Amino acid sequence: MTRFLKWLGLGLAGVAGLVILAVGLVYGATEIMLRTPHAKAPVTIAASRDPGAVARGARIAKVYGCNDCHGGALEGRLFFDEMPLARVAGPNLSLKIGHQSDADLARAIRMGVASDGRALWIMPSEAFANLTDAETADLLAYLRSKPPTGHPQIDKQIGPVGRLGAVLGKFRSAPAQIAANGKTGLPDLGPQFAQGRSLARACVECHGADLKGSAGVKSPDLTIAGAYDEADFERLLRTGIAAGNRRLGLMSETAPGRFNAWSHEEIGALHAYLKARAAAAT
């Protein structure tokens, strides 16, 4: 019995050692992923000085969810607190913006690369990558319009489950996600659907670069929109209430705060595009 317990103890010690080694390897690998600098591509975009730029930029910020993570005054906010996955606060951009150039901001927004070259994580640059230069310039004008306020937010904390997910490729940095999307894009269904296709870029963050859905946030392929009539579709975007008076999790939470910025005509154009996309898929 004594010998058995001795060997059992040695076996458990060996297992514990392997676990500790595995944890160390995962931690080390993710630290490299989080800290390794990326090449900073040249950027020439500057904040627009057009009189209507700030208002247009504010609309982009609302539709694309900038305020969801960074707050209405860009003061930052804790928006995800689910350990052992992660604890993440949107940085206080009102304090950071004054120390960054327009090129730094544009690179972070559209490429997911910070001013020091680090890859950004949790930042949905795969959606912002589709903004035009003019739209980006308007967004920069809006960001520059906000005065400094509040205090610095906490640095993101990645828990063991989050780190393991990163190592296994379940979670990607913003540049990696953009690279993974490759040439995937929204289908061009003709000039009559051009406005709706442009508006659908705001759906990419949750529904994927090709709008076929995302397992990560459990979002569906937007061919489902083809089953909606225009009135039900507009009600969903404005109130978060789906057909049949259903609530749809993340969509119901985010839609009213974002898509009320769109007019009736714009929502109709998006609906027409999504219906045409659904028809083309059959």
C-alpha cells in the first residue's frame, strides 16, 4: 500500500507538473501574441474639416458601435466582465486622442494596429476596414471633437480560458481577423442595391464578412432577413423586437442603440439588399 501511494503521489506530481508547464506555455504564447509589434502601414488620412463632418462622423460612430464600448463621451467603459474569459474596458479615447496622430487613429480603426505597433484585440476593425477614406476622415473629425473627460480605464485582462482560446485560434487579433477575411466581401447584386450593400457593412461585426453568421456570437446567416416583411424588419432594427414578438439576444440589445440612426428609406434599402441576397442564395 505504501508503495502504491508513493507511485500515485509521483504520478499526480507528474500530472501537476505537466499542467503547470502547459499553463506556462499558453501564457507565454499569448504574451507574445499580445505584445509583438506589427509593421505600421503608411496612412495619409486626416480628420475632415468639412462643416458637416462631425455630424456625419457621429452617425458612423453610433451605427458601428463605437459608443457601445467607448461611451457616449468617449470616456471609456467596462463592457465585458466574464472571467475566466476576459475583463475588458473600452479605453478612454477622449484622453488618448490628444496623444495620437490622425494616421495612428485611422490605422487603429481600420487595420487594428495600435500606435506602438501592437495588434489590437477585441477591436472590430474587420468592420471598420470597409469604411471609405472619406468616412474615416469624418469619423476622425467626430473623435477630435470630444473634449478630454473622465479617467483612464483598466487595461484588458485576459483570463486562462481566453488565453487558451487565443492559442487555439478561437479568438483572433484585429489584424489576424482582417487577414482571415481575405477577399471575402459583401456580394454585389447590382446598382439598384448599392445603397443597401453599403449599409450592410455595419452588419459585418456580428454576422461576418460575408454575412453568413458567426459561431462566436451565435449570429445567423442574414439570408434569414429574406423571410421578414419590411415592417417587421424595421421594427427589429428600431426596437430589437423580432417577428412574433421575440427577442434575439445580442441583436435585441444592440439594434435600437445603433440603427435608429438610419432613416426609413435606408432601412428599406438594407432590407431590399438582404432579400435580394437571400434570393440569390436559393
